[in-house]
Amino acid sequence: MNHKAYIVADAMITSLAFGSQKNMEALYAGNTGLTTINDSQLYPEPFMGGRIDDKAINRCFDNNADFNKLGSDFEFTRFEKMAIVSMAGVYRQTEFPLDEKTLFILSTTKGNIDLLEPEKLKKWGKERTMLWKTAEIISNFWGFKNSPRVLSNACVSGVEAIYIASGLIKQGVYDNVIVVGADMLTEFVISGFMSFQSLSPQVCRPFDQDRNGLNLGEAAGCVFLSSNKSLLSATQPEIEILGGGSSNDANHISGPSRTGDGQFFAISAALNEAGIEAKEIDYISAHGTATPYNDEMESKALNLAGLQEKPVSSVKAYLGHTLGAAGVVESIIAIRNLRDQKILKSLGYENHGVPLPLHVVKETRNWPIQNVLKTASGFGGCNAAVIFRFNRKK
């Protein structure tokens, strides 16, 4: 593998803000996008979550209608609009090529799952609920030459999409890959997590002794990867994707490994591909869902990897768990942490609540960072990890 994969541009929309820079300002200020949602169309009772304003989505989508290759009469779903708006945020920074050497990957767990509701299904048709069809529509909006790819592997989808994209670039299969991660709040998703009794009625508290469950959120994020370093501006920090890895602990359909070995294997694979040792990791963006078993598992995995003394944060108390978008959006935040040379407070953490020691960040502050590890875990025993490097220009 002679090529390198660089981060050229990124953009995200969340319950906190539209745009990466505005999101980072809100994150550094310690703001949360989580609030009590009282919408009977989503769930019969109020619940804590992170929701994006529909008017803001429609306004931003309309502002980017000039990119639409499908014509003004074509109607897009809310999910498709979210994904396209995040991509437009990247395109307006740096126009990504639409040639044969550029690939589009969609990362999501549920996509247009809300269209399964009887009235919507009658309007949109069954095919529109298929992830391949959703990716095709988003791809055709822009006019990509290649057929899109879909990566849907529970909550590790976004992290896997990024490191697989980097692998395709390193192998010379593509020069550029546009990765989009998106998911939204729906009755299907919320009722599913409610049935597991895994949702907290308060803002979640990853790694804290009083944590009692996760919050759901919705988001869309886009990352432009390329082997062409000349696309980086003269003042833009050089962020390289060093390596990645994935594993399956085969423990349970929804419960993580009790030993942490699955995530440890993914971290080890990422370190191996990156060609670095655990001691060279400077900061960790954890999955950190604030459920009892996930956070316990992560403490074991990070200790197995020899990373227990490295600063670690979770962003779930800021944005909620955004499912297939989480790995992309949280990677963007980690990339921005590298550029800003800052580590982010793990919001909600006060008292250590996992069985093994971790250096959970209690205050956002300046910190010298070169290598950041992003981890993820999900249903079905899946785990993933990716490592980003800040190459200081000589």
C-alpha cells in the first residue's frame, strides 16, 4: 500500500448546531443538544433525546437545490435531506470530484425506516425503505459516476466506513472517498431501545457511577478522504488515517463482551495497521454509551490494550447516541480535536463508575495530541477502531 489517506474536509449537522465549526464551539462550551422530547408520533411518553429541527433541515436543503441532478420535481425524504445537507457542507468547502476514481459510502443503521409506517409506505413504496435505494438516490442527487456502497453494521458502521474507505485509498482502488453517516429518531428505533429498558430519562453520564442508560440522538456527518494531499490548503493541518480494525466478540445479540476482548482485538488491529504502539496514542474518543455493560466492557478493553492512562472522552451526553452517524460524527469531532489541540470534557462524568481505571477527561483543555484513537461497539458483538494522526508540517 503506497498511498496515504488524508482528511480533506468534513461537515456535520446535529441537535447542537449545523456545521462542524459551530458544533465544536458548542461542544467546547459544554453545551448539550439533548432535551426532553414530547412527541407522540415518536413515542407515547416524553423521553430525553437529541433532535434536529425540521425547518432548519428543509431550509438548508433548499439552499443546496442547485446541486440536484434529479430535477426539481423529485421529492426527497427527511433522511435523504439530512445526508445531502451534510455533504453540501463539505462540497462548499472543497468540491469533491465526481469521476470514476471517487466513491460514495453511506453509513447508517436504519435509513428511511420511518417509511414503513402504513401511510408513508403507501406514498413512498417499499423500495424506498431499502438502504441500497437510499444510497442510490443520494448518489444520483450529486451525479457520482460509481455505484454507491452501503455499510450497515449496527453502531460501528461509521467507524468501519471510514477505515474501509482509507483502505481503498491506500490500495489505489480510489483516489477519493466521500463517507456519509446518518440516522434519525423514529418510532421504530425509540420503541426498540425502550423495550431493552436502556434509555435514561436524564442526560446520560458515560463512565460515571450513577449512569443509568443512554440517550438517542440524530445526526448526519460527511468526511472527504483523499490520497491527493494538494487538496489541503496551505494553512490546513494534515490529518492522516493511519489504520483501523474490526472484530466480533460473538457474545450476545445486544450485550457486549464481559471481558472486553472484542474491542481490544479491534484496537490491536488498528494499532498494527498504523504501525504504532499503544503508548503513542495521545487521546481516545470512546463509544461511551453510559449503559452499565458497555462502559464496563470499554474499561476492560482499554486496560487490555494498555491505554488506561490515556485521556478518554465520550460525546454521548452532548449529542446522544446517533447510531450509524455516531462513528462519522464522533470521528469528525476527534479530527477537530486534533486540529485544535484540545481534549474534550466527558460531559456527565463526576465519579468513577467502571471496574478498571481510566483517565476520563473532566475538563475541556488544551493538550498536545498527535495520534487519536476512535472506538465503537454495537449490537451483534461488533467492534471497530480507527486511528487519526496529526502530521505537523516542517
